[in-house]
Amino acid sequence: MTEKTEKPVIEINSLVKHFGPIHAVRGISFTLRKGEVLGFLGPNGAGKSTTMKMIAGFLEPTAGTISVCGYDILENPIEVKKKIGYLPEGAPLYGEMTVTAFLNFIADVRGMTGKSREDRIEEVIQKINLQSVRNQTLETLSKGYKRRVGVAHAILHDPEILIMDEPTDGLDPNQKHEVRTLIKEMASEKATIISTHILEEVDAVCTRAIIIASGKLLFDGTPAELLAKSTNGKLDDVFREITTKFHAEQGMLLAS
Amino acid sequence: MNNIKAIFKREFAAYFATPVAYVFIVIFLFLMGVFTFYIGAFYERNQADLEPFFRFHPWLYLFLIPAIAMRLWSEERKTGTIELLMTLPVPTYQAVVAKFLAAWCFTAVALVLTFPMWITVNYLGAPDNTVILASYIGSLLMAGGFLAIGSCISGITKNQVIAFVVSVVICFLFLLSGFPLVLDFFRGWAPQAVVNAIASFSFLTHFESIKKGVIDIRDLIYFLALISFWLYANVVVIENKKAG
Ligand SMILES: Nc1ncnc2c1ncn2[C@@H]1O[C@H](COP(=O)(O)OP(=O)(O)OP(=O)(O)O)[C@@H](O)[C@H]1O
Ligand SMILES: [Mg+2]
């Protein structure tokens, strides 16, 4: 196990994020190594997207530290962003651009040049099955295709770290399968974080799962360990148990 | 530099990928014509110059430039694409500068398309073309000032209507700051030096001076400093939003 001795690629320490009175993230810490695929789970509003936005450098933490490949995100945001491929929640895109124009723009900004750049764009278009829509403007694409373009843009520069907020949301079953296969294929070379509401996905692609609720970390372990907590072997039930128990305790704390 | 180029290219192309560019240019040219020929009495004056044309630029820009600038950041925030932009390895100031330059070049295109005006006046008489060239440069610099203000305001809100209205008001103050209305307001309580400083802040003062045909270094510095200041404020605004 050489992986275990390697330094973690992502180190997150006591991460806190407030939006005015809303405490979206309340002290989350974890580390991630190369080769791991981390499944980010939690009820709506748990703080998953907020945490991912902070790692991707879109939001600044209220408190706590994030270090990516040894770079602190506040001190060296540009270096951090070079290492990361990020798919934002809902996969926002520049509507008036065509698929190829958009990928070319990303390649430009990522500093890709020459023949390898052309080849890479072509490769990604093939991999994500975008051939049929390559000259279509992004605003005219269906939801699933938009998501796929988002995935394509995130992996374009072959980043060391891949952060994807609900990458399979809105995809048809075939495409869900394709994207999961893609993530697994790339996994050994990267550190990956995906958030999802589909628990079978955790079993299918993740090597590790984290459950958060109300901005707090409730579980951090392998999918097998998570499953072991259940009485009937269903991930859905463990998820519900852990998160509702936490919310009930919170309620009691507030009441007392 | 590469980043600025890439973002500039994307932004500039975006104008022409949507009807925005064509609608803007048509309205710009139409209003320029109306103001010059009807209100400015271009023919009736019987003088071979473009004074009646340039005289209305500040007032046209007052509404047209905020309309161009309002989308710069508001739209990105509204559609969420700002999350794409700000997670690319691009320093905020480069994104701000690239967007500004794209909008400025777009305005330059609209301005260049008024060349029939210049041809007409040369056909009808023998105007002083250095004065005309200086006026064009002055007009473009002034447009840059309006744009920088609009870009900064657009960074504050995701609502384009608010961005537009607030920008118009601020630009209006910058136009009027040489006028009694504004100066009287300050005269009541501020020292004379401050009042003079405010007067020298007016776009009009500097544009009028360039329009005479000589680009004074002070006028140049004024516009460049104004643009730099508002773009700097723009960067601060965008950076601050990260802290949520
Ligand atoms: N820009 C913002 N301003 C104010 N509050 C926000 C903002 N963004 C998120 N929040 C709040 O922070 C909390 C966490 O939101 P977040 O989007 O991280 O949840 P999530 O775990 O991704 O949920 P979902 O599964 O629905 O995507 C929510 O209460 C949300 O209302
Ligand atoms: Mg979310």
C-alpha cells in the first residue's frame, strides 16, 4: 500500500462557512489521497455544494484551511485551480457558445497548445459522446447533454483532482453508467470527489463515503463500513438513520 | 496575458453571437443620426465640422453604455457561469480587464461605424480632420470611463435592471459634477478645494477640452485614472463576493 504513505492531495481542516446568519458548514475536516473516490452524501441543504465550492476556490472559507497538493487555497489560489477540474452544481454554461467553441475556450485558459490540445479536445468529445452535438449552441442542448458538456470541461486538462457536484443528475441510465465508468477509469490517477443523492452510486464508484448534515460531518469511511452499520443491508436506510438521528438530537439540543 | 486574450476573445465573440451587438449598433447609429441632424442642426449650421455630432456623445453614452456594461458580471452571476470563470486559473483582475477591454472594443466598433458622418463632412467642406480625430479619441476615452463604472456596478448585483439604473445614476453624477446642481450641494459644507476637485471630475470638462482638437496629457490621465480606479473597485467587489 504505497498510497497510504503518500501525502494527502487534499487536506481540509475545521472548515466553516457562514452566509450571514446561515451556518452552512460547521467545522468539517477530512483528507483525500490519490486514487480515492470520495462520495459526498447528505440531505438537501447539508452543505455539500458549499464545501465543494470552497475547495474549488469559488467561495472563501469563513474559518478553517484547505490545502491542495501542498498549496493553501487562500495563499495560492491559482496553483490550486490549475490542479482541479470542477463541475459546478447544475452545470452552468455560456449559452451562446457551441460545444467546440466552449471546450476551445477552456483549453485556451488552461494554457493547452498545439497538436496535443486538438487531440485532447477530440478525445474528450469522443469519451463523453458529444459528437452529435459538437456544433450546437449550449443553450439548445437538453439537460443531460449540458451536464455532459460540464463533465467534459472539468476533465479536459486531465486534472489531478476532480470535483463534481452531482455529475450524474439528469442523465439517462446509459449515460449514468458511462459517466460512472469514466470516473472509475480515471480514478487511479486522480483524487476524486463527487456528490450524489443516489446511494447505489456510492457502492458502484466510491472507495470512500462521507455523510454530512447541517454542515457537520457524521460519517467518514468505506461504503462497506457504511453498509455494515445497517441492519437490513440497504444503504438508503443507513443514510436515513444517521441523518435523522442527528437531526433529532439537534432538535433536542435546541429544545433544552 | 494568455488568459486575458482568451477571455477577451470569448467575450467579444459573445456580443456577435447574440442579437445584442446588432441591436446596440443599430440603435447607436440611429440615435447618433437623429441627434446630429435634427437636434444638432448639422446642415443648418453651414460649418464643416462634427461638433453637433460629438456634442451629444456624453448624453447618448449615459444610457447606452450602462446597457452594454450591465451584463458584464450580472449575467454571469445570474446564470451561474461566474462559477466556471472564477474556478479557472485566472486572477480576478485579469478577468475584469479582459471583460472590460472586450466591451470597450465593442464600443469602438460601434463608434467606427459612424464613419459615414466623417465622409459626409469631408464631402461637403474642408473640416479640420485633426480635431475630428481628437474628438473620436476623446469620445472613446469617455466611453471607457462610463464602461468601467458600469462594469463595477454590474459586479455588485445579479440583477441587470438594478445594475443599469445605478450605473446611469452614477454616470449622470460624473457628467453633472461640473454643473451648479451638484456643486451647490457640496458648496454648503465642503471646502472650496473639494468643490474644485469635484468640478474637475466631470466627464464633460475633459471631453470638451479634448474636443477642441488637442489631447492634453491631463485629460488623458484623468480618463485613464478614472478607468483604473473603477476597474480596481470592480476587482475588490468580485473578490469580496467570494467571502459571501
Ligand atoms: N449564496 C448563499 N447565500 C445564502 N445561503 C446559502 C448560499 N449558498 C448556500 N446557502 C445555504 O447553505 C446551506 C447549504 O447549502 P448547499 O448548497 O451547500 O447544500 P447541499 O448539501 O449542496 O444541498 P443539495 O443536496 O440540495 O444540493 C443551505 O442552507 C443553503 O440555503
Ligand atoms: Mg448541492
